[in-house]
Amino acid sequence: MKLQELTDLSARVTRNAGRLAKIGHLAECLRCLELGEIPIAVAYLCGELPQGKIGIGWSMLKDALACAPSESGVLTLADADACFENVRRTTGSGSGARRTEILAGLLARASATEREFLQRLIMGEMRHGALEGVMMEAVAKASGLPSRSVRRAYFVNGSLGQVASVALIQGEASLSGFQLTPGRPILPALAQPCDDVADALRQLGTAALEYKMDGARVQVHKVGSDVAVFTRGLRDVAAAVPELVETVRALGAGALILDGEVLAFRPDGKPHPFQTTMRRFGRKLDVAELRRELPLTPYFFDCLHLDGNTLIDAPGRERIDALAATVPAALRMPRMITDSPAAADAFFVAAVSAGHEGVMAKAPDALYEAGERSRNWLKIKRVHTLDLVVLAAEWGHGRRKGWLSNLHLGARDPSSGLFVMLGKTFKGLTDAMLREQTEILQRLETARDRHTVYVRPEVVVEVAFNDLQASPQYPAGLALRFARVKRYRPDKRAEQADTIETVRAIHAAEAE
Ligand code: AMP
């Protein structure tokens, strides 16, 4: 297939708001692909390279884009794939120039729209989970197989491209061959947000509550003395976490798959912030040194396989029994089952007082819903709110095109009378809010560039967020984490917005 055809299709799918129409277009495309093209097209349409991240940054891309685009689209999917594979394999010292050259060779033969598509693909700008959901339905439609079978195969296999190839070419019998196997990762189960524990109990009745720790998700596989450790994105990071490998190797079971969270603790027993734990998973690591500085402790909360028994379709209680049978209590996530709001509240307070992010509330008998953001797993995080001032807004993309969307938010600095930027968010904004802010903010415009309109600092919004993290990028050295707009505060003037001192006090209290 020509890359141009795929680029045009991708644009059509993005433009079309209707889910069914998107599925229809994608299914039609899938039916026209040759066997070898299926994984490439599926990955590209989901906004990914089949190779994963290949280490092309913005500056390399800019250099590679220096030549003019070509007139007609001559490229095929195989051409693009061969180029990215070539870039991936070109490593070692002095490889930067060669990698740029290979990429430039591809971009010189691409049309203007293909270049834009490739650029967004390389920079990961198209990636969002919704595309995968639509793609799974499209694979089901194109292959005539039940979407349940396609979803399940994808969740245990983790590669939609592979699943699509088997579904389209070999059919359902082969699809059921995708089974959970120790050593091969599956997509982790995800949780839905929930306001508070009372709400969680209303939804679940009796709930299994667990601490929600803010570290790194790990899926650990043990087969004999072989141990693999996969991240949430299914990257094998065993080499970065030798202490975890040693701990799991020492467990009694012969074959085991555990799901859990690892994090680093401070000498006083409180967890380090997420950012600090994540230093253990950086790109260039001195593993021995980091292990000494930031030893990791695992807290396992699920068991998906134990000695030949696959448990993802067993109720939660059974999986927890299996967990308790193999993992000592000190390495298990603190947990209780209750239907009492008072007991649940006390558990939440205990989790937060111990420095954790909040709690998870799980339906005690739920199956393990790999890859799904299920209503059977609810996450309840401690929340802060601040009244902040809008300093600028960026134009939206896709459905939000033409609207000012991503807000730059700042707190008041009483010593200078200026505003200190703390982060950006486009979350929480309804269509009505987008429409209104587009109009109001343009009236307050002081300057603009290609992406952003800068405004007089007059509009106040109430912003909820879960955390503050250290950030050298922002002037106060702090940035909001998981910020979303709750509502506009037309009743407040900028002089009444929260101050940077309040923000620092929240940060200090969290670090205590
Ligand atoms: P979030 O990243 O905010 O969507 O929250 C989900 C993440 O919380 C999971 O991917 C895990 O990494 C993490 N987590 C921490 N504690 C638990 C727990 N007890 N059960 C499940 N996930 C947990």
C-alpha cells in the first residue's frame, strides 16, 4: 500500500467524529493490505512505530526535514518501515549524522502531507488510547470475528499488529492461540477515577481497598530462575532493577506472574516522589550506584499466573489467595475488604498519612481485566485545588481545532505583583467552556505566536490537581501534576487568586 493512501485515510479518520464511521474506514483499509503490511499499517494508524521509540528527537527531525518535499507520493508502507528499521539499527558513536541522513532520505521522497504524518508519528503526537479501541473494532469488522476475541487476544499479546495479522489471515481458531504465558507480558488492568471512598462503596458495595502507591507499575514474570520485569508500556526493564529480580527469584513458585508497584523510600520511611523513583528507569543508568542510592521495594497486588494455573479469569479473591500463598506479607500491598464508609475513610487517611497517593477500590470478585480501564477498579487520589490565573492559551487540535484549549496557569506572587506559571491543562473543559474562553481570552490578548495567545492575567479558574512535582522548566521550580479545570471563577479577581506561597506550602506539606 502507498503511504499516501494511509495518510489520507488517517486524516479522514481523524476528521470524522463518528466512531462507527471511523471503524468502517479502518476496516476497509485493513481488507486491502498485504500480509506484511498489516502490522505496519495498524501501528501507524494507532500513532505508533512498530519499532517503538527509535530515539529520533526534534532537532534530528528538523535537520532531516531541511530538503523540500517531493511532488508525488511514491513511498510505500514498506519503504517507511525499512527506513525506521534502519534508523533503529544504526547505533554507536557518531551514528547521529547517519541516522539523520537515513531519515532525510525518506522525507525527501515524501509528499507534504506524508511528511506531516510521519513527523507526528515520529514525535508520538498521534498516540492516544482511543485509537486502539477503534482499531480493535475495525480488526473485528474486517475479519468478521467477534470483537471479544480480538480484544482478548490483544490484551494477552500486547501487539495489535500481530493480532490483526492473525485475525485477518488465519481466523478465530488461531486467535484463541494467544494465551497468557509466563515470560510474555500482557497489558495491565487499569482503573477509573472516582471522587472519594464513599462514592467507591456506593458503586461497588463491598470493596477491596488497597493503598495506591505512586511508583512504577511492574509486571514480574518468573519461569524457574528466569525473571522478567515489564513496565506499564511492556518494556522489559529487568536489568535496571536487580534487587526486584533477586526478590522474585527467591520466591517459592516455579512459574509466576505478579502485578505490582515498586517505589523508593526515604530513610524516614516515607515514599520518595514519583519522579525520584522513576530515576531508576532512565535511559542511561549506573544501575549499581542507583541501587545503592534508591533501593526499590515492591508491593504486589495481584497474581495472574501460578504454577501452570492462569488466573486472569478467576475472581479477585482467588487471585489474592494465590498471591498470599507465594508472596510474604511485607511485599504485598496493604489491603482490607469493607462496606463501611467510616472504615474506608480511615484506610484512606492512613494511606495518605503514610505519604501515598490515595487508595484503589476494587470489586472483590472482579476478573483481571487486562488492558481495560474498568469500573471494577476505582482510583481515589488525594486532591488539592487552587484558584489560578490564566496567562495564555494554546489553540486546540483535532476536535478542538479553532478553540483556545490548553491553558497556561499561574499563581500570584505578592512580592512582585506578577504571576508565576505552574503548568498547563486542557483537561476538564466542556465544549461550552471552550467556546466561552476562546471568546474571552482573545479579548484579553496581549500577544500571540503560531500556537499560543498570551493574555492579560485577569481570568481566574479553579484547578484540581493531585500533586506538585519539582520542575526546572517552570519559574518556581514546581509544576502541577494531573491538573484539570473544575470551573471558572468569574466572582474572583486575579488579586484574589492563590499565591505561590500557598503552592510552596502544599509542596512542603507533601514532602513531610
Ligand atoms: P493512574 O496512573 O493514576 O491511572 O493509576 C493507576 C496506576 O496506579 C496503576 O497503573 C499502578 O501503577 C498504580 N497503583 C498503585 N497502587 C495500586 C494498586 N493497589 N492497584 C493497582 N494499581 C496501583
